[in-house]
Amino acid sequence: MRRLAAKVVTVALVVLLVGVLAVVGKAWWDSRLPGTYSVMDYGTVDYGGGSEVGGRGHGSHAGGVSVADLDGPSDPPDTRFRLTARHATIHLASGRAVEALTFDGRSPGPELRVRQGDLVEVTLANEDVDEGVTIHWHGVDVPNAEDGVAGVTQDAVLPGESHVYRFRVEQVGTFWYHTHQVSSKEVRRGLFGVIVVEPRQAPAGVDLVLAAHTFDGIPTLNGDESGGRHRIPAGTPVRLRLVNTDGFQQTFTLSGTPFRVLAIDGTDLHEPGELERVGLTIAGGGRVDVGFTQSPGAVRVGIHDTTVAITLSPHGAPAPAEQPPTADFDPLTYGTPAPTQYDARSTFDRRFELTITRKPGFFDGLPGLQWALNGHIYPDVPVFVVEPGDLVEVAVTNHSKGIHPMHLHGHHVLVLSRDGQPSTGSPWWSDTLDVLPGESYVVAFRADNPGLWMDHCHNLTHASQGLTMHLAYAGVTTPFQVGAAHHNTPE
Ligand code: C2O
Ligand code: CU
């Protein structure tokens, strides 16, 4: 009797084990990313409660419009640039040499200054970056075909090849450009630069870009870890464009002057008040413009808790010590309200939820604790489907322990609330919104730029681990394919 019972137990255990192995094996098998695939064919379609357009494959139905046809104007350009991607050795002030990937031999790449309304043409050439490159215009809401995402809006540009981008810049402000091919490695290694869109009548004064980037663990400003000095006559209006090109937060401090935050993510703020000793924490990929009047003394602008700083003074004085911040800047209550085309009381055509968690599972065949979007691991993540003209609300919640600077391509979102607290300051438009652990934001945008758009974490390591998804306009298709077979790996 006993023996029989033991046998039954053993058989039951074996059956259970086989069952578990089958389930785990299937999860593993399903998680492997194919050598090549279309972004239209994966993910779980989410209509945000709106009409169910497009159907499975969200746009692969006949009569659709191809991403390739959603391109920029073909008129003669007002400004032309050529950027060449290549390997180069960068020498930091300490003498440290960094084997970098660059545009035109430097990192940051050339600063592109254009004027509002310009038709910009940029030719990207790849000299020797084997994995290929593209250029994404981070924060510039370009037509979809000009968005520079390998495998979604174009093929990666391989060594010896080139690609032309054309778009008209209508938004004034501070933006940046970077490769969107193997971006988690290539951006970190230096394939980025800053693009500034000036108003047609540029205001008087000094206008400087300060781009933070960490090379091999060394924080730098404009590729220099010692910062540098600028002579500026007292009384001069100064605008500093702070750009965080890292995948994680950077906190800037200003010492020796009161200042105002003039813009966030390229959009001017309404009636910004004067601040002093307030730390400016910028999301990975985010930008903040600050303004002040040059004082007779020295002003220090640096990355908090580092020695990386620039000094602005009338006489070339050395940097004062950092005045540590006593408060953190909070855009939710800064400035004063102004009318917007929509707000929290608007009627939304679609409302989406995007909840970030971690869960055990397989990602591309590897087991581990994975990022999950609405409970699903990439490529099984949601695809938000919209129609042109829709007013869209998205509630983004971070239930993980990581910080996620969420970046939606092709659109700016209006922040409505954080953790239920409404935005009561200046209208706060963002393209790279830091969502801290436990936080929940409600944002709104108008679906006014048809295409297939990435929506991902700008901690590009997280994105490469699956914290990425798409916003798809119904009926838009792409002829491009992601996957090793096509050399297209946007993350
Ligand atoms: Cu700055 Cu999808 O990127
Ligand atoms: Cu993240």
C-alpha cells in the first residue's frame, strides 16, 4: 500500500514538474525576439476606451499610410547641416582620454542653431560606426519619417551610407539630437548634440548651452569636466540652456545669483518667479532654461555634488564655492496659470493607463526580474492606438523602485496632476517626464502628428531592457523592420 502511495506521489510530482517546465518553457520560447519583425505585429492593442480603429496589427490593414510618406517638406531648405558619425578620442581637461563615438569628431556634436520657421535639412553620414546610426530630434515634433528611429521610421545608416532629414521648426526652444540605433550604448558613448531653435528676433544678451554628460563615469559639461570661465559684463541678460543627456537625473545649482526658470523641455513658462538656492533636477533627456542678469560678482553654474561647473563673471574671476540648494524646484506650482487649448476639465476621446512594475519572467529568452508595462513584459506591451485629432489622457504610474524619465516622441504632453495634486503653476509642457518611484502623473496631449511613435523610458538601459512601447495612429504602417537581420535595434 505504502509503495503504491509513494509511486502515485512520484508520478504526480513528475507530472507537476513537466507541467511547470512546459509553462516556463513556453514563456521562455515566447519571449525570444525574432531576428526581424515589424513593430506593427507585436504588443497588445489598447484603444483607451475610444473607438476600435485599425484592428489587430494596428494599421496593417489596406489603405493605410506608410511612415515613409509622412515626411518633411521638399521646398529648398533655409539651413543645411552635415553631421558625420565617427569614432574619435576625446581628451578631458584632466588628460583622461575617452574612446568616444562622435558627430564630427566631438561630443557633444556641433551645436545646431536654427530660427523659428526655418526649413532645416541635415545630412547624416556614417563614416565608421559599425552598428549603424540614426538621428532622433529629441523634443522637436517633426513629421514621423524624420523621427530617426531605426526599424520604425528608417533603416539604420551603416558605414559609408547617408540619410537626409528635413523638417520645419515651429517650436522655439532647447532640444537635442542623438542616435536612435543601439541608443543605450551609442548615446552614452557620445553620439548626441544640442539643437536650439531661436525666435526670429533673438533677444539681446548671452545665450549659452550647458549639456551634461557622463563619459566613463566622469561627469562633464559640454564635454569638459572642468567647466570653464566666461567673461560677461555686469547687467547682461543671460540665458542658460541646461541639457541632461544622461539616462539618469542630474541636479544643477546656480550660486551667486537669483534666477528664473524660463522654459522646460523647450516650452517657455508663464510668469516664472525668482528663485535662489533651489536645485534644478533635470530628467535624463530633459532640458531646463534659466535666466538671470549677470551680477558684478561671479556666478557658478554646476552639477550638484561635483566639481564640474562654469563660472560667469565680468572679470574672469574664479568660481565661488557651490551654495548647496535648500529646496528642490517643483514645476507643478511654479509660475502662474495661462489658458491652454485643453486642461483637466476637457472631454477626452481616449484615456490610457500606463503602469510600470517589475515582475519575474523572460525578456528575449533570458530569465530575470523584468520591466512590465500594464503587467506585460516586452514585446507583449500595450500599443496605444489613436486617431488624428483625438484628445488623449494618459495616467502614468511608477510602481517600481527605479526612476523613469518617460519620453513620448512627436508630441508634447501637458501635465495635469501629480499624485492627485493638480498643476497650479504655469502650464507645464513636457516631452521627458521623470516619474519617481510611487509617483503617478496624469498628462494630456492632442494627437496631431500622425505616425508610429516611440514612448519609452529615457534611461536608455531600461529601454533596452524592455521599458518601451508605441503610440500608433490607426492606419499608419511601416515598411521598416526591427531585429538583427535588418541591423535595426532602436534601443
Ligand atoms: Cu531621446 Cu526615443 O529618444
Ligand atoms: Cu526607466
